[in-house]
Amino acid sequence: MNLQNNIREDLKVLITGGASGIGLKIAEAYHSHGAEIFICGTNKEKLEKCLEKNKGWSGMVCDVTDEVAVKNFVENAVNKMGRIDVVINNAGIAGPTAKLEDCDINEWRKTIDINLNGVFLVSKFSIPHVRNTKGSIIHISSVAGRIGFALRSPYCSSKFALQGLTESMSKELGPDGIRVNSILPGFVESERWTNTTKARALEMGITYEEMRAQLLEKSSLKSTVSETEVAHMCLYLSSEMGKNITGQMLSVCANVEYL
């Protein structure tokens, strides 16, 4: 079955953190299939450059932890696109790399606020619109949402929480025809993964190269995954082929076995 032929060409897609990284690749993937894109980011300059480069996309600055800002973001998206078919909750941060006893409480709160509360707020204000289209909500989680990761407790906690949120939302919204899933990327070849790997290496007193090799040994395929591969899973879930998939935590991780 051809994926190209099973994705509507007129999807209206809302993406948080869509100006860079995985969010940008997701936006590009949907756009390549004819979707209309509305994104947000917290860096005004980066957002403006992204929108300038990608003609036809729309978006605005939005802090996903700010209830008023999120409400305005969703309302502006509906005003611009007319409806919302797909919501991609991608905005997130890596949080601190440290032993739990050394974690700063403010860094803990910030990680939970962005990675979990941000998903709650965007979902809360999007649901009435997605209900109208019987659409799809996709949370970008992490393999660290199913496997504990030493020195990354705030991040893992925020991502583990998304499992409960995903399953609960899918059961609550299923009768409305809304599908809710989470995607769990593994070691994504990206600036963020490079930075967190360097921080972990420093904490453990080894080189970046040694740390990278150790992490890759923990995946069956001994490899990283690409941001585009994560985007492709979003497309699949939005296609006719994914119409009966909901409440799932879908790993794109080369089978990371433990951390």
C-alpha cells in the first residue's frame, strides 16, 4: 500500500516547536503531502526565519506553559486554517543531566512544565476543534518514556507521564473519533542528542566518543535514528493506514533495550 495515496492532501496541521529539530522535519513532511502548517516556537528570530524560508506556512511565538498564549495560538491556527485535523505536541526540552540529589528544583519544574504541562494545555484547547474533524493528536515523547535513564530523572519523569496521558486521552476521546498516540524516538541524530551525550560523558568522566559508543551498543541496530524517520511515523498515524491505531506508545528507536 502506498503511503502517498493514503494521506489527505488538505490536512490542517498544528505543530508546537515546529521551527527547528524534529518539529521542523515533521512540518516539512506534512507540507510535502499538501498539508497546511501552523507552528509555534519561543525564539522569535528562529521562527521568523523558518516562516520566511517556508512560504505558505504560518505560525506565532508561543510559550506552551502559558495558558493564555496557548489559547491564542490554537485560536489563531483555527482562524488561519479554518480547522485542525492533526495536533503534534512536539515542544520540549532535554532538562538537566545530573544525579537526582544534585538536580535544581527549578530545572525539575521547568522540565515538567514544558514537557508535560505544555502537552496538557495544547491538547486542552485543541480538542474541541479536533473533535469537529475526528482528527489525530500525536505526542512526541521519547524512548526515555518507557526506560529509566540514569542522570536524566526530570526528563524521564516527564516522558513517562505522557504514557498515562496518552492512554487516558485515547479512551476519553475515542468515542468522538479522535485518535491519540505517542511516538518514542530513540537516539535521534541531532544537536540536542549531541549536547545531552556530551553532558552525560562529562558527568561520567569519559569522552563524548566513548559515551556515544556505549549508548549505541544498547540498541539492537547499533544506530541512531533520524528526525525524518520520526516525521514519517507521524505521517503514518495520520494516514488511512493508521486509522485504527490509538492509545499507543510507538517507538522509533532501533530497539533501545536499556539505558
